[in-house]
Amino acid sequence: MGYTITEKIIAAHIRDGKMERGSEIGIRIDQTLTQDATGTMAYLEFEAMDIPGVKTELSLAYIDHNTLQNGFENADDHRFIKSAAAKYGLFYSRPGNGICHQVHLERFGAPGKTLLGSDSHTPTGGGIGMLAMGAGGLDVAVAMGGGTYYITMPKIINVELQGKLSPLVSAKDIILEVLRILSVKGGVGSVIEYSGEGVKNLSVPERATITNMGAELGATTSVFPSDEITLAFLKAQNRAEVWQELKADEDAVYDKKIIIELDKLQPLAACPHSPDNIKAVRELAGMKVDQVCIGSCTNSSLSDMLKVAAILKGKTIAPNVDLSISPGSRQVLAMLAECGALEDILQSGARLLECACGPCIGMGFSPNSGGVSLRTFNRNFEGRSGTADGQVYLVSPETAAASALTGCFTDPRDIGEIDVLPMPESFKINDNGILAPLPEAEAKSAELVKGPNIKSIPKGEPLPAEYKAEAVLKVGDNITTDHIMPAGAKILPYRSNIPHLSQFCFGVVDTEFPARAQAKGGGFIIGGSNYGQGSSREHAALVPLYLGIKVVIAKSFARIHVANLINAGILPLTFANAEDYDKITQGDELMLENLRDAITNDGKIILKNMNNDAEIPLAAGLSERQKAIILSGGLLEYTKGAN
Ligand code: MIC
Ligand code: SF4
């Protein structure tokens, strides 16, 4: 039986377990990346592990999320991360150099390698044929130290692309179509592997748009073959030497197959407030638009920006629209400037923002009250833009630019043909925005620099023999980590200050939650299905831990978040029968007898609801390794115990 691309990369990196779908496997990680919003925590955790330096082939610390520096907090965090990079042997990408995923694709990604990043959009690297996955900071810290990364051996969903996209229909429309078909839960436990003739018609940045937003499917990652198009991209980046061919064997076995006929696709939009709430742009045509944002790790490549420039050239944006452009990297910005396309963009009335995440994570450029915002980004969760009632639609760069001109939702095919500048044969290469690791002797004497905003990490406790507490919060389906631990300009500067962050926990859902949880000394959280989808931020586990939460019971969990809960020492349990969710009301007193024993010996876990006497069977589904972590009170405690 032949192998899929995913199996080939896993087979070359497996350290623990067997490649049997659904079982836990441990793999070697070649490269890691962090960004600043999750990086401070990751380096504090690396410090706590007491390892002298990174042991990967390549590790990078990017600064791209928190770049506003509206106070000392961000600036101090940048210094801390820079000092950690110097001490532990990492590359450090300065603020302004670009968004981690875009820069990594341009300058470091390599087919066939494994990449682990403390950011859920790390699968962007799948566009260049990497097995690139997002994880919580602690898992990345472990991988930096040479440790094994554990995942469930995924199912593999094959998306076969047939034909060619029509003009002004975009790679973004392909992934929006996949989201329409599979939904935000449809990729959980799976890798999405692309194949077919249509692949040959997509450039690496276009492929990366698709793998990037595979995160919104809940997928472990997404991957494209590595072919002559990948080689051409690497050559243009002066990195042809890292190329290797990668394709699935003819007789590879997939768990599911989806066919997408590219010729038949039309421009699509994800409507508020979920990336799988898809409508055709045609259906929305005419709706008034207040702002348009072009950029983010999904759509900020040179080829995206050249298309935008071609649409805007010689025109002026509508008076009712504000338009922002954030190129994905300094390389993209420099090349836009060189070829004159930047001028075309600016003369249309666009505002140029920094090469950073910016509005995508609510760092500025929030919409007006109730404002309709068209964004080329990947997430439109409620409140994420920084405006609680903002109406965010996710669209392609072509749809965004066309709509900025007309002032209302516009199918870009209605603006007629455009004349896009050709992609250059080679990119402008200048890596001076990236500081290389120090020579070993200098690194040894480097000190970590910590500002007053850096507070200690909350510690988990060993699992108690039994647990009796209140259901301090009950929420519905598809709760995101943006609900659990919101980001945005006001909160993001406190990513290394858990006590301060805790005041904002579940702020979008229930502002009373932090005070209530603290007053009750913690308790249970009850969730619906796909609990914890979205961002990889481990703060969505560490902050509830700080507030005393010991157990989360849900219908089902998202992959990265459930790993973060276990790492933090919070027990995730699922309902054996989903309808039992209805037998718990917020405020009920709940009891788990013989809990420690049941986890240790795979015994029955029965939750007693003291308010209505219901007995509710639950499942833990933990591997032996995960059990040991939970019993010890989290991964840091477990690692200490093992040494
Ligand atoms: C996001 O897109 O939500 C983020 C901000 O990049 C997060 C990481 C974070 O919360 O810092 C992610 O996707 O993992
Ligand atoms: Fe940054 Fe947005 Fe990409 Fe997250 S999704 S890495 S915030 S650009």
C-alpha cells in the first residue's frame, strides 16, 4: 500500500507509536517558530525546563503581533524575546520584518520538513510541502529542546483540484469552498492533502493561502505536493538547495475525497461570525461596506498585492470606505515599491499599515460601531476586530479591492479585466531584519531581560482523588479561544501577565465570569462541540487554570486547545452521550467521585449532578502519556517528575 504525502513526512520523523489512524504518535520536529503574543510564554517555559539551548535544525522568534508598543509592555516583551533568542540560539525576526508565516515561507520553509509553531496558522508552510502544525507554547518549547511532539495519527482527506480558476476568482475562494463543504469542525483529526491537475495552476503563495486557512477547518494541518512550481518559488528566493520532490504514491489511501472543479468556482465570502458561514459574493452584492482590510498571513503575498494594485490603479476608493493594506513582509513591501505597484495602491486612497498582523488580531483599524468590514483575513469571530458589533466578512483580495472602489459588496468579475504586473523571476533578498543566533561562547553569557510585565506562570496541581465544585460557566458550540481569552490592542500587551489577563477571560460571553470563578474557588466549565477552536494561545488554558478551573466537560474539543488544557493540568472530559449536556445548568453543584482512580485505571467516569441527581457518563480518551501529565498536574510538573 502506498503512502500519502503526510504519511511520507511522518514516516521520516516518527519516534514513538505506530502510524495507525487515531492512535497517538510522537514525531521529531525540524523547525520551530514563535510569534511574540505566544512567544513570551514559550520562552518562560523553555527557561523553566532548564535546557541550555535549542536542539532543532532551525528555530525562529518572530515579532509581528504586538507591534503597537502603546506602553512599555510590548517593548519589554520584545526585549525579553530577543534576549531569549540570543541566549538559546534562535534567529530573531525584528518587528516590521513581516508576519511570521509569510516570512517563514519566503526565507526558511523547506519541503519534507516538520515545523511546529506557537500559532495556529503555522500550516501556511504546507503550501511549500512541509508538515507544519500549530501548537501551544509549551509544546513548542519542548520541541525546541529536542523533545518529541505528540499528535493523534490523523485521517487524511484528499481534496482533488480539477481545472483552472477563472480570472478574478482566487485561491481564497478555494479554501472558502472547502470550508463551506466541511465546516469549522470538518477537519478535526485530519490532514487535508491537495492533489490533482488544478494544483499545477497554483503558485506557492496561492497554495499557502489554502493551507493557512485549513486551520479554520480544525485540521491538524494541510499540505500540497512539492513540485516544479515549488522549485521555481525556492529558486526565486535563492534557496533551490532545500527543494525535494514530494508527491503521494499512486496507490495511497485516503479516508475521504472531495473534488473541486476550479472553473466552476465563483467569488465567495465568509459571513459574520464564522469562517464557514459562506455565501456567494453575488448574493451579497450591493451591501454597503464601511471598511476594507487587505493583508494578514492568509493574503499578503506579493502576488496578492499585485492583483490588488492592478484593480486600484488609476482609481479612487469610495468615500464611504476606509482601506488598509498590510503587506506580509518587508520583502513584499520593498518589491511593491520597486515596481511602482505601491504607488498605485496609495494613490487610490489606501492607508498603508506596518508589515504585521495588525487589524487581524484587533491591533488597530477596528471598524466603526456595527460597521461592515471586508477582510482578506482568516477569522471573523465575534469581537475579534476590536469592535464588539463589527460585521466582518472574509473575502479574497480581488473582492476586497473591487468592493473598496464601489463602496459596496462587489463581485470582482464585474469590474472587467485587469492588467496585473508579472511576478519577478527573483525576489529582492535582504535578511538584515533577522538577527542570526550568537556564537556559542557569547550565547552562554547572554542574560534574559525581563520587564515588570512578565509574571510567573500558574502551576497546575496533581489530579485530586475526587472533585466537587460548581459548573461556573456553561457555553454553547464552537466556542473559540478568542471567546475564552480575547486579544486586541487593550489586552494583547499582557500576554506574559496571567493575573492581569484573567480579568478578561470569557469577556465576550460573560463579563462576570472571572469574578465568579475566583469567588467560588474555580470549578467546572461546560462546553458544546468543537470547544476551543481557533487560536493556539495557551493562555486560553493558563488563565482558566489561574481562575481555579480544574475540569472542562464538552461535547467535543478542538485539537490544539485540548492539548493545551492537558499541558496546563486541566482535565478535558467529553459527554459519552451528547444529549447529557442538557442535564447541566450553570450554577449546578457537580461531583466526580474516585476521579484519580478512574483516570489511572481507565475506570468509569460518572458525573453526579447534585441539583437534579442525574448521573452522567463521561469519557476521558487520554493516552498513557496524557494520563501521566494530568495526574502530575501538567506538562511542566510531569517533565520535572520525569527528570
Ligand atoms: C490568531 O490568529 O488568533 C493568532 C493571534 O495568531 C493566534 C495566536 C495568538 O493568540 O497569539 C493563533 O492563531 O494561534
Ligand atoms: Fe497574525 Fe492574523 Fe495570521 Fe494570526 S491569523 S498570525 S493574527 S495575521
